[in-house]
Amino acid sequence: MDAEVGRAAFRLGMLIFLPSLVLLLFVPRGTAEFVITVVTLGLSGLYLAAVVLAVRLMRR
């Protein structure tokens, strides 16, 4: 994976991960918005983990 592509993918993942993490502080529990925020946080976390894994595997 090219370094620029890896950086762009990581930034895209952080663009989704960080705001959803902040939103968890303000969204009331038990609402649909909370569930969507948790799902978004989980999926973006998986995406970031996949990007980091792909970059590390390509470095070898």
C-alpha cells in the first residue's frame, strides 16, 4: 500500500471515529441516535484496525 493511500485511509477513518467518540458524551442513552453512534464508532474502529493491519503487512 502506498504511503499516501495509507495516510488518506487513516485520516478518513479518524474523521468518522473521533466525532462519534465525542458524540457519545452528549447523546442520551436509550435513544436511536445513541445506538447509531455506537455502531458508527464500532465500524470506524474496525476500519482503522484494518487500515493499520494492512499498512503493517505491506511494510514487510
